[in-house]
Amino acid sequence: MPYGPEAEMTQPMDDENSKADLATVREQWVGIEFDWTTFEMSAPSMVAWAEACGETDPRFTDPNHHDFQAHPGFTTHCMSGRVFPKEFPQIGGGFGIDGGKRVEVHAPIRSGETLTATTTIADIFEKTGRSGTMIFIVQRMEFRNEADDLVSTVDWKMIKKAE
Amino acid sequence: MTANRSLYRYFVSIDLNKMRLDLHTHSIKSDDGRAKVENYCKWIQKKQLALDGFVLTEHRQFDADSDYRHLEDEYGLVIMKASEVETDFGHVLVFGVNDDLLAAMDFTDIRLPIETVLDESRKAGAFAAPCHPGRKRVGLFAHYEDRGIVEGVDTVEVLNGGSIPGEDELSIEMAERLGYRGFGGSDSHVVSRIGFCATDFPNQQITDMGTLVDALYGGNFSAISMRPRSGD
């Protein structure tokens, strides 16, 4: 089964019509959910992450603490199975670079939980700066616990050169 | 104007007849902004910055929804909303965005013709002025050599808190040569950079976007740099 729109947009864009193409890509792909996976939350990995961040608060570093939970940035290292949906068109040049992640914490993540993550294309936009015109593709992972409560949202920007 | 606001101004601005505003800031509403508006207010208060207020100029959009009046009252600051759009001659700040202007052009379009932005802003009663004009690729003057001078520009941001060495110098030099008026803005994306550059409006009280647009059309203002010296 395809994960999103197919047809002509599977072809690489060219510079001549990149503006129109990007608008079409945006219209067709923003909001498309394309990956589902699960992550087991283990105390050792939660502690390792917190310590690597320089965290000293025992809530994040001591599994015996009564309120032990994952560090707020913990979910940023949980990688989805695929970066783009199948059939996602080639936009911009090259492979792109990592534009960083932004995490929003909704509720504590506890050791022993299994989180379900769904991945969506959240946004596609262009902007121009000193380095020229860039295309930003925002991949959003939403993490839910076993009670189906949203616990974390991670937006990952990928940046590609537009010209 | 609340009593709280007047009192705060007494502490931060010696000259009560002068308004000092940072005309170019970004909050988390911008894709690359990392500053919450309340944290800007807290920073201004904590550092006792000589600012009477600031304008949020979010990238490629107008934030019609956010209401910061409670922060204005709590911190004694004027907080206004504008936009930074992208044109074929670089980035342009638009003050006084309204429904007419939003209907007239697509703020998300990074290839807006600058003439359209200037004309439509004027028609809608707004004020448009290129920002960081001395910056390569996204500054007005970077395009002048190849494409000529844009009619209708009379004001530019000559001091920008995000400029690298040489950019503001070029902005000032070209603005002087072309007879453009100059204003200042920090272009802050993080809290600690607000107020690096600002604009003084002598003998004027600016309390909302309407009075700011009038003041910008009036032309009685000047850019000021408040960048901290190294070691501060």
C-alpha cells in the first residue's frame, strides 16, 4: 500500500518549476502519517541519557526516586524507521542536513512503559537567509503511553538547499 | 496607559518624552524563534533594559491570535505585532498588518515582488521597510548593484542586532548615500539578544500599532545600538 500521494510527484523537481512544485508537495504531503513504531522505556537508558545531558536532578538520574522519569529530551533520540514516506518526492538538492529537534513534553515518561510513536510530515516550507534559499521539511513524532496519553512531541527539521 | 507602565518607564527611560522600541524581534511563533514573549519581558525587567517596548515581527506570517495585553500591563511595556516577509529584494518588515494586507499578498511566499509589498502596504495603511539591507542575499542593497534601485523605499533598518561585521556599516553608508531614514531592531530570536538595537522616537508617545505606523511615516526617529560591550 502506498503511504501517500503518488503519480507525478514522485519525479524529481527541477529549478524551473520548484515554487509550484513545492506548493503541490506541501498540499499533498503535509499531514500524511507514514510510520508507526514502539519504544521500550528502560531505566538504564533513561539514566544514561540524563547523565549525558549533564543532568543532576535525581528525578532523571535515580531509578529509585519516587518520581523517576525520562529527561525531557529523551524522546529526541528515538528514531523512526524511515525518514520520509515512501514515494516522497525529491525536493531540493542533496541529502539535506539535520536542522535540529524541538521537543514538547506533555506528561512524564516512566520506566517500563512502552511508547507508541507515530510519524507525520508536519510542515514543508522555504526560507531565505545568508546561505540562500532552503527548504525545511518538518517530521513530527508523537509519543503515546499505554494509556494512549500523549507524552511527548518531537519536531525534527531537515534542511535542503533549494537552488 | 496603566500606572504600572508609567512607573516602569520612569526607571528604564530617563527621557519620558522619548519612546525607545525594539522594532524587530521574533518569538517561538517563528520557526527559528526560541524566545517566549513573557521571557522577553522578564529579561527586560531583570536587566533594566532601556526599552519601552518591542515589536514581534514573525517570519512569513502575521500572528493575529496572540494577545499580549496582560504582559503589557504586568511588565509596563508596549508589545506590538508585525511581520517579516521575504521578497525578491530581501527581507522586509511590515508594520500595521491588517485584513486588507493579508488578503492582498501571500505572506508565506518567499519570492514576493518588493514593489507589491511596498504598494500594498501603503494602500492598506501599513508601513513597509527593508531590514538588514546590508546583508548578502537577504538584504536590499545586495540586489541594488545587479538590479537597480527600488522606487518607493525611503526607510531601512540600519542597525540590526544579528548583523555580522560589515553589514550594518554597509547599511548605514548606503542609506546615507540614498537619503533613506534608518531605524534599529535587535532581530532577536533568543531572549538575551532583545534590545541589542532599537529605535528612539523623540517627543512621541507610541502606545499601539497605529501610533507606531504614524511615527514611522512621520520620520522623526533614529537607530540606536545597545549591544553589550565585551566583558559586560
